[in-house]
Amino acid sequence: MGEGLYTYRWRYILMAMAAPWVAWSHAAAQARETQRHRFAEPEGRLLAFYAAALAFSPAGLLPDESLWSATLELSHIPALNEAQRRPSIDKPESTNLAPVFPRPRLAARLGRVAVEASWIPPIRVFDAEANVGSVALSAPSTMLAGFAVTPRVWGVIGRVKGAMTCSERELLGKGADLELYFEAVCHGRESEDWFEPRLIGAELVASRASADGARRWYALAGARVDRTRFDIGVITDFGTRDPDHPVLELRATRPHAAVGGAWRVRNTSWVGGELFYAPGSLLTGRASVRWTAP
């Protein structure tokens, strides 16, 4: 009997040791649900807001005839109130992660086509870590009624990481209900959410320069196809993503417009500004500084 009790004890210990692995394997095997939302839905509007904030517009400085140029853009991301951050759930999402969005750019001329590219490396800024790439192509311009009309296409893809679903700042010390949510739903830890912009845009840009070439103005109108995703990253006690929380995906085609201008401050440097408008999403300002090849 003593030997049987000894064997039973070891079997119990081995089962206890294997339990986390079994639970992890079961969670990993479960398929994550993908919920697709239209722009008319609260989840869709919230995704569209932040996707529009990352749209790859000229930011005040259109490509010029320089062989190459380097630009630094700063875009304002308006803060949303609590009601706007509450997409059909019982608590606001912690999405006000950063008030500005910095984006470096490089541009080059390939024959008559202008190419712009940008990459934001995964460096944490404010409460977010972005790893986002953007590219744009501008075709040769056509003169129409004194304006240079330029077709332009662009794309944005990447990932922004942050604690948006389960944030200690938003949930702790804000009432018993939110604290219970943090402990029960969030497993007592901050989430590792992934906001993944997936945008393809096209627009027509009408521009005109001053007689001395030191000032340029433009207006543009276009549309973008939006397949942005939001991966709810609630982390379980085993350190894995909770499969009970879905991946949200926006399916929409939305219009946008912008007006902007640039001023030459030296022979090889420019400053620019832009007002970018995405109907139903945001109106925001962008500023940029460019250095061109001599």
C-alpha cells in the first residue's frame, strides 16, 4: 500500500506540473474569432479614427524636382473623450496613447515618378510602440487651368502596440466596477494590444507655385480602402493571449481631403503645413520640415 500511495503522489505531482502546459496548448489550439465591422458601427468608427490619423498625406510638402530629400513630419492626434472611446462595451478604451505622431520620410525621383517612403522603427514614444511603414508614388503632373494636377497613390501597413483594453491608468482607482473588470477580465495585468493599420489610398493633388518658386500651395481629394485590425491582447495567467477576446477588423472605403502649403526658408530647406480632413473621423494638423539635395 505504501508503494501505491507513493506512486499516486508522484502521479498527482506530474499532473499538476503538466496542467499549465495542457492549458496553454488548449488555448493555442483555439481559433481566434475575427469580427468584421463597418464604419457605421462604433468599433468601426474608432478603428477608422486612428487609421485616418496615420494616412500618408503630403503633410505640407509635395515632392519636388530634387534628386532626393529628407522630411520630418509631426501630426497631431486629437484626444477622444470617454464616450468616443467606448465602442459598444461597458468601459472606455485607453486609446489616447500619444498626442503627436512623428514620421520621418525619404523621397527620390525615379525618372518622372516621385517615390516617398517612411519607416517608424519600434521605439516606444509616450505610451505606444509603433512599427509602421508607408510608401507613396506620384505620377507626372498635368497642367489644368494654371494648376499642376498630380495623381498620387500610397499605402500604410504596420503595428502599434500599447495597453488599450486593460490599462492600469484607466481602470485602477476609478471605481469598484472598473477594478473588478481589471481583475476578472484582464487577469490583473495590462494588455498587449496590437493596432494594425492597413490602408491603400489614391488622390488627385492640384498645386500651384509662386512666381519665384519660394512658396507652394495645394489641395487634394481622394479615398482610401481601410482593412485596419485591432488584436485584443488580454494576457492570461499562462502568459498567452486570451482566445476569448476577438480580433476586430474594419472594412470600409472612406473619402479624405487636405489643403497645405510650403515655404522655402533656405536654398535647400523648406517648412510646410497641412490641414487633413477625413469626414466622420478627424480634422487634424500636420507640420513638416524638409532638406533637399543641393
